[in-house]
Amino acid sequence: SEAWKHHKTVLKQFLAGFTSETSMSLALYTVLHKPLRDHIEQYILLLTKLNEVLKEGSEKDVVTSAIKEYVKLESFIRQVLDEACFTKSLWESLGCKFTDMLCVPERRLLEDSKNLHISASTNRSDRILLFDDVLVLIQGNSFQSFDLKLVWVDENCSEKSAPGLYGLRIITPEETFFLSAKDLQIKAVWQWKLNQAVRQALNGKRDFPLWGQTGEGSEPPSCRFFTYVFRLEGKFKSASYEGEWHGGKPHGKGTLKWRDGRNHVGDFKEGLEHGFGICLVPRRSQDRYDCYKCHWYEGKMRGYGICEYGNDMVYKGYFKENVRQGFGILENLSAENPFKYTGQWENDKKNGYGVWEDKDRGERYIGTWLNDHKHGQGIVVTQSGVCYQRTFHADKMVGSGILLLEDDSVYEGNFTEDLTFVGKGKLSFANGFVLEGTFTNKLGQGLQTHGILNTSNEQLDDRITKAQLGLEEFPVEKRWKGIYDQFLEFIHSGCKEETEESFTGFHIQTSKELRKSQEYLFCQRGTEDVSWKIEDILDELVQHQGLESLQSYLEKALKSSLHPLGKLLKALTIAFQATYSGIGANRHLLTMAQEEVKYYAKKIWEFYQGLLHLALEQKGQLPAKCVDGETRYVDQKACSVVLPLILPCFYPELFMLYMLYHEREDDLYCQGIVDLSLFPDIKLLEFLDVQKHLWPLKDLTLTTNQRRSLIKDKCFLSATECLQKLITTVDPREKLVILQKTYEEIESTVSRVVEKDYKLPMDDLLPLLMYVVSRAKIQHLGAEIHLIRDLMDPTNQGGLYDFLLTALEVRKCFRVTAA
């Protein structure tokens, strides 16, 4: 009516038969509504008569269908007009205050508690109005309205507002209340109308007809997608949530945005952040954000996450109850005071075993922490090669310690942070001299001492010159407990796929792009051709229990960034590199590193066993019970099966430590090799006292201008080339096989020379092996031999491999060849 008042000129041609006194609404009804309704009634009558005279068949079916549609149309018009009348009456009866806020042209009243009596929870409202878009509760002079798209109706509620009443629970994003009726039928009508109204609001269109068979029995979906702004007190107050809902709460994928710029994008469960999510928190003093890419549990950070702080620090590790807890890495990427901490956290502070690298000072601290301070036993390694072991208390050194200098001098006693000797101490020089007494350092006078100097020139014990640090102070079982605990908890939890990343997430990559935009948030994950779903992994584990099959499977699993065992290996690799690479490459840490790698193999085998037991249990099969000697069995399997597979990940750092540890003897050996390399073949065979009947002189092909006595690098060439392959592999097993093949090549050459099968006795083998070693010119053979001995399968000890290693160690005689 209001619209037509502005177009009276156009309207006059339709209203020619009406006087000015006629009401506008009546005129419009007569012109626009009545002819159409009369037309529809005539069609229904006409079609009904036609239907009566038609015989059964396709034409009768078409007419019957048309009649039904016209009847629906007639019903629809009637219902629409009735709703309009009820709504108009409501606006006339309500006060101006309610009308101003509730009355909009397209809104229609569907039900009124005055007409169909129902009441809300005690003292909650005087009147309940159901519109086609909102549910309104009126209490005195105020009202509450609830968008139907975010209303859930639950009839299965045991709570009733009073005895003898039938209740409906109404769930909205921030409130839950009850509607109660005295009559079960009234409750059923309200329930049906509420459900149909909600469903139609979600669909964005009304049923046709409004109330009929179309909507009957069709309940609205419990899962929905909608935007809502929270208004009541709580952690989400004033936040806008856009995403999936279930049962009145955010549930599924969604985005939360607060007015202060905070942002959370991720998974929700029953109204709380749960699952993987990315949260941006603005720093008010700077135009920057802290970005948390983390796993959440019941509204709090829990599990693996990456936090990129606005001050250029990055944390990668585990959280619990919104704080850093467990194993984690904190790194400062800014140019000012760059550092990196890798280790244990507790209650958001560095606590337990950890490694701190200060890149400005060129120092690395390996040891224990308490409340963000170095506390307890610790080792400090410097860029210059000096290292020391001390007790710390709140970052300060206390008591005496051991200081290992680069020239192999060893000081035992008290010293300052700038490594100046003070108080009583003992200084053992690399040449065997020992100075024991009291040390002072006065300004301008240098270091002074009062004590006894022992110049007996006794050779320093290897225990001192090659002292190994940290073995008793940091038991290998306690070094990276935070990593092992997460994987153990993952197995104990049943290896649920939806929680895997929160326990084993070190394959997730970070991206600084997150800081630049709040809208385009993403988290890169490793992509592989193989699908490593947990259910597939557990199923496949059972199929690979034979030794060869198991080795093949473990090799594939450990190389994968998505398999739990591969993720565990990745985390351990990160921890190992943080300790022993770069500044940490110090020979005094070799034994620590070596036992750590062996322990990694043991833990990986234990976790494989844990996964296998779980897989067998899920298939209804009983895993084998632990028996006596289980520990020995685990150690043996770890060394023979797992260690060769994981060694490539740690080999660069580990072999560097071996080279540093055996540097001096390898230098002497190399000098001997240089001297021996000047010898022609026959001269060298003669020098090494190889029996002449074993010389492969027939292998020496000469030109007319050559003499046999001057030929070099021709004898035992196949054995020499075989031994040179020793440096092409990191696996101790393969290195031993190369030694065996070298031995076989020597024996084969000798057999050809003597023209019969010849088994080399030790007296013949040693000089021949020395010849091959000298010609192979392997630069760090001492480091290679010791690495093989330390990391080879214990079952090979005492056999042929052990014999060959012993024979190879005789190369030490090369040290004296220069003399």
C-alpha cells in the first residue's frame, strides 16, 4: 500500500471504478488479488469436471497432477494472506517500541504463544513469537531475538520447567532455554513449526504451500555454515565466527576474528578450538603479529606447533595448556643477538636438557636448564676449539671444572668466564709436563702461578688427552626424553590419524608469508606419492615381519617424512645436528655422539615394536610376550637392522668427530703414505718384506723403454681399487664387505701368481694388506676403522671381519716409515 501511494498516476487506470473514499488496501485487493483467486477457483472447477469424464490413462494422470498443483497454489495464497493478516494484527497490538525494532515488510508471523500456549523457562518471557526468520521472547518491555538459522530444537530433553509439562530445548550459539507446554499435542505443533521454519530459513525460500506435506518429516540439518558475532562475556566476546556449526556451537572448519585484530583459522569442536589451527595475535606496540600454527585441544594449544613471533623469533615444538612444554626449538632470526635453543621446555621456560648456540659469541652450551637459566652440569664448546665442563647456577659458573685446550693441554680447577685460571688447579701440557699449584691473574702482570712443575716428560694418558665429556653427567636415556615421550604417547593413544600430526609434526614446514596477510593463511605439509595413512601403516606392518621384508619396509618408512618412524628420525636428526654440527664439532664429544646414535636406533626399534603390537592387537592377534634377554635382543636388532638405515642421517657430523678425534694419528699415517707412495712397486714390496714368490710381476706390462723396478701402482690393482670404495658408503656392514672383498682380491691375485688356491696366513696377509692400504691412499683410514669398530654389528666380532680390521690397524707402522 505504501509503495502504490507514490505511483497514483499509474494506479488510476486500474482503479477507475473506485471512489477516493475507498481504502487503498481494499482497492488493491479487489483489483490484484480477487481476480486471480477467482481465476484459480474456475480452473480447479473446470479441471475437476474434465477429470471426471476422462478415462483412466496418461491424459487423466496429467489432469489429476494439474489439479493438485492448482490446489496447492490456492492453499498457498490463502496461507500467505492469513499470515499477512496475523502479522498486521500483531503490529497493531504490540507497542511502538517493539514494532519499530521488529517490524520489517518481508517478515511474517508463523505462531504466537497467545494463540497456541507455550511458555519459556521460568520467568524468562511473557510471550513467544515465531517469525519466518527469528524467534522472539518478550519479557516486559524488553525482548530477545534469535536468528532461526542458528536455532536447534531438541525434543529429547529430560529437563522440564515443571512437573506435568512437556519441554523442548532450544539451543542457540550463546544461550540454551526450554519451551514448555501443558499438552503433548501443543508441544508437537510448536516443534514441527519450529523445525520447518528453521529448515526454510536455512534453504532461503518458503515451502509451497507454506504448511503442507512438502515440509512434513523433514528436519533441518544439524550441521550448518553461518556467520555470527558473539556478544556475551567469554573468550569469544565481540568475535565474529564464520564457519561450520553443530548443535549451537562452532564445530568443523571456521574463522574467528576479534575486533583487536586477533584471528583464528582452523578446526573447532563443540565450541572450542580443537585440531589444527592458525592464530594471529597482534602486537600493539608494533605493526606485527605473533603467528601460532599449532594443534589445539579443547580450546588450548596442545601438541606440535610453530610460532612465528613478531620480534623475529621462531619456536618449533610442543605446547600444552597454551604454553611451550616438551621438546622444542627457539631461534632468533634477527641480526641482533642471533641464538638457537634446542631442548626441553616446561611451563613456557627452558627446563631440563638442552643445547644453546650463541652465534655472536661463537659458543655452544650443552647441558641442563632451570627456569630459563643454565643450571646444573654443562659443557661449553667454543668456535676456537676450546671446551670446558662446569657446574652452573642461574647462568653463573660455580666450583671447579675441566678445561680442554686446543693444543691438548688439560686444566683441572677453577677458571673465570673468560677462561682465565684462578685458585688451585692442575695444568697438564701436551708434552707430558704437569704444573700443579695456585694460579692468579693480576691486572698488567699476566697469569702467575705458585706451585710445582713436573718435567718428567711422561706421556699423557689417552684418558686425559682425548677426554670425553658429558657421559656421566648426561645419561643418554635422558637427553631427548621430550621427543620420545610424544611418540610413546601417540602409540598409547592408539595412533589415531586425526591426532598424528599433533604428536609427530616435525615434517610441517613454516612460511613467513603468514605474517603478511591475515586472509590467506596456510600451512605447507610434505607431499609424497605414497599414502602413509595410519590404518594402512598398521595393516602393512603385520605383513613385513620377515627379516628381508622388514628391512625393506623400514628403509622406506624411515626415508618418508610422513611415516611416524620417519618423523621420529627427522626430530632426532634435528636434535643431533643442533648438538654436534658447526661449533659442536669437537673431538671431546665423540663418545657422547656415538652412544646417542646407538640409542636412537634402539628407541626407533622399540617404537617399531610398539606399532607392531598395536597392529596385532587391532587384528585380534596376541603380540609375543617379553622374555628373558629381551633387552639384549632389542640392542642386537637395533644395531643390526635399524642402525645401518639411520646412520646416513647422522654420518656427516659423526664422521667429522671421528676425524677430529683421530686427527693426529691420521696425520702421521698420511705422512707415512706420502713417503711410501714414492716407492716403486718392487721397492715397496721389498720394503714391506713381502715374500718374492707372491709378487705379481707377471701383471706388470712393460714398454720397451720401461724397467720393472720403476713401475708404480700396478701390483694388486684390483684389491687397491676395491679398498678405495671404503669411503663411498656410510654403512659399517658395507664397509666390512668391502674389506672382505679386498682380502679376496689379494688372495685371488696371489693364487694366480702361485698358480694354485692359496690361503694367506697372517704372516703373508699383513704385509700384502699394508701394500694395498698404502696404494689406496685413504686419507682418514684411522677414523674409518674406529667408526666401523664402534658401530658394527656385535655378531661380527671375533670372525673374519674382526680379523681383517685387526690386520688393517697394523697400518700404524706407517707412522715410522718417514724415519
